[in-house]
Amino acid sequence: MVKEAKARIQKGKILSFVPTGEYYFKKGVKAYHRRDFIKAKKYLGRAIQLEPGEPMITCQLAIVSTELGEFEYSNRLLHEILEELDPEMAECHYFLANNYAHMGLFKDAYHHSKLYLQLDPDGDFSDDTEELLEVLTLEAEEFEDELYEQDDLIIKQEQARELLESGYFPKAIELLKDVVKEYPEYWSAYNNLALAYFYLGKVEKAEAILEDVLERNTGNLHALCNKLVFAHYQGQSENVAELLQVLKKIQPLLSEHQFKLGATFALVGEYDLAYLWLKKLYKHGFDGDGPFYYWLAYSAFYTGFENFAKSIWKKVLELNPDKEGSEPWNLETKNSLGNGFENMAESIFQKLDSDYVEERLFALFLTTVSSKKEEIIGSKRLFQNQKLTKLEKEYLSMIRLGKPSKTNDAQEVAELFYENHQPIGTIESGLYLLWFSVFVEVSKDGAPLKNKRAWAGAVEYLWHKLRSEKVSQQEVAERYGLSTATIGKYVKLVNNYLN
């Protein structure tokens, strides 16, 4: 019997099992019906790898993503089906309508609901779509005002975020003040308003806004994260440690909150914690923007995952080509001149189009130290700029032709700052904006700017004080080769012009 069993084993064939896309698709659907959405997403993701371009699998993954609250990712999949895989798959419009309704984008929800009913009036989801349309068109005469209100809010918030990221602080403040006036409990706008004031050096005002948010909306994660950022930039080590302990205990469920937490940890150098949250989002298909991939790459690099960081950096450059040269592994970058606003032509053009003269002057200074100087001064956009006053035109003539004017003095003072504060990022921008605000008033007064180092020292001292940073007049005087008495004299002078 033993010999016979051995013979059978030797003659038997081992059949290999190679799972197909259909196999994983069926497992994904079963997991979905059991409401085990995490497993369903995993199986469906594997099915797509084995059968890329299969619209049914992609659609089912979009449905599962909706159940997980990942509306942006679900929408991306649905648009991919309609634009590339199967434009006739009308039900995708129904799923898009539902997603947009959940996201508060009622205009888009209405659009896709109507499209679905046009393409498949007797389809499986026609009754559900009719019900959705009834909700969307409730009190039709107020449809424009009420249903589009949230769309308008989201657009304004996005505009404010872009203004902040490009150092366009006064304009961001103007926009955000309108938002909070119109929507007094829209906490995100308050938090961005606090950031804008902080970057301009108005620290007390920024902190007061955060305290107000936390008092009216206890535990607001964005406010807590911003408090940590403020403490970090001001070197308040005790406050940093205290806030870190609070934030480490928080386990947010919303992807937006997870991103905010991860990005904040990365910004203050807590890369292990940052990587934990940002990689988790990445694995779950989070459809992030440029800052998401930027901080993911940085946290990956500083936690030892260099190859992954480099692969993510490709996405950063795809979304924001201006970031080229600021790779975390490029050691020269950390001390180079090309890592701030001065190396971002689009940011300079935005500032040149500002309604505030100090921002336009700041943009012209950035041009003088920019690696893209020739591109900017020779551009049609600059020639067609109708906002430049006589003062900025003089500055421009000085840059292009070396034509002497009082703007030479402003340039020399800004160059003194640049010796100590470069590259110019969001924090440093406040110093330069403060100086050009003073310069505008000095120009109106016709006062001479003889002692450049004294003007520079006084402005920098006041900038640090506005940011609640501990600095003495003697310390700044030594940095600029001045006496304490001279600094004191010019601090009073600058204060008079600011007031």
C-alpha cells in the first residue's frame, strides 16, 4: 500500500493556481456586500493591476471609495471611465452626482444628474436620480443663491490658499476677512486668516484668531496644528513640546485632518509621525495636491525611504515644476538661493499684479535676485502691467538700465536683508514687505536714506518684535555693525513711518 501511494504521488501533477482579475473582482464584490470596504478596495485594486482598463472593475472600485468617504479618488476613477475607458457607461454620471452632492458641490451634482437622465432615462438609477434632483432643485427660485453658496465658498477658500502659498498675504487677508464675515462659523477660513497675519509678522493678531477658534470650536485640529507651527517658528520649545504631546494623541478619521496632521509634523521636523500619517493616506489612494506629495517626499526621505521619496518627487514636479531644485536629498539646495519665491517666476508675476504697492516693489526686488530675471524683465506680462506706479517704473528702469533713482536705496537695504535671510519663503516675506511699506512712506516724505545699515537694522528689529521673537537692539546692532544708540534712534524713526 505504501509503495502504491508513493507511485501515485510521483505520477500526479501539481496544478498551479494563477488568480485573474475576474477572481479578485468577485472577491472584491463579495467583500463589498459584506460591507468590508477596506478588503473590497484591496481586492479591486489588485483586480485593476491584473486587468487595467476594465471599466466594470474601475467603477466598482469607485463605488467602494465612495463608501470609504474618499470622494475625490472615486470621482477621479469615474471621470477616467467616461473620458478614457467607456464613455457610454452612463451610470458613472449618477455616481458622480452622488459624490458631488456629498462634497457640497451642488452645481456639479445637478449637472451629472441631468446628464444621467438624458443618457439613460429608464436606467437602473433613474428613480434615485429623480429623487436627488428634487432635493437639488428644492425651492427652485433660490437655487442659484442657496445651492451654489457652498461652491462659492470653496472657490474663495481655494483662492485664499493659493494666495497664501505664493506669499500674497495682504490680498489673502482681504479675501479671508470677507469669507469669515459672510460665513462666521467657517473655521478653515479663520485658520488661514491666522496664517496670513502670522506670515506678515502680526503674531498677536494671528494667535488671537486661533484662541477665538478654539474657544468657539473646542479641539479644532487646524487651529491646534497652526499653534504648533507658530510656536515652532518662534523657537518656543516648551510650547512645541506641549502641543506635540496633544497632537500625538489625536487619531483623526477624516482624510483632510490626517493630511493636516501629517504635514504639520513634517513642517516641525517630526518626520516619523509625518510619514506615518501621509503614507497611510497614500496607501488608501488619497488624491492629494502638490503640498501633500511635497511633505510625503520629505518625510519619506528623512525616515530612510530615499527611493520612495524620489519616486514621489516626480509627482511633486509634475504638479509644481517650480519645486525643481528643492529636493530633500539635494544637500546644496538647503543653502542655495534658488529655493524660495525668488526662483518662482509665477509667484513674482502674481505679486507684480497685486493691488498693494509694497508687494509690487517686493516682486521687483525678487526679480533682481531671481535665476529667472531675464525671463521676467523681458516678458509681455510685465510690459502690459497697468498697476505699476511711477515709483515701481523707476525701480524697473534701475533694474533694466541701471538708471539711478531713490529706489537704489530701497534695493540696497533689501540686499542687506538678503545677506541674512535667504532663500525667501513665506516667513521671510514679512520682513521685506515691512521694509517696502516703510520705503513707500519715506518716499512720500522725501526723506533721505543715507545710513542703509541703520534702516535695515531698525526694520529687522521691529520685524522680530512683531513676531514676538526675543531679540535685543544690541544684538541687531552688532549684526549690522552699528551702535545701540543708532539702532534706537532709527527704530523710533521707522515706528513713526509705520504709524
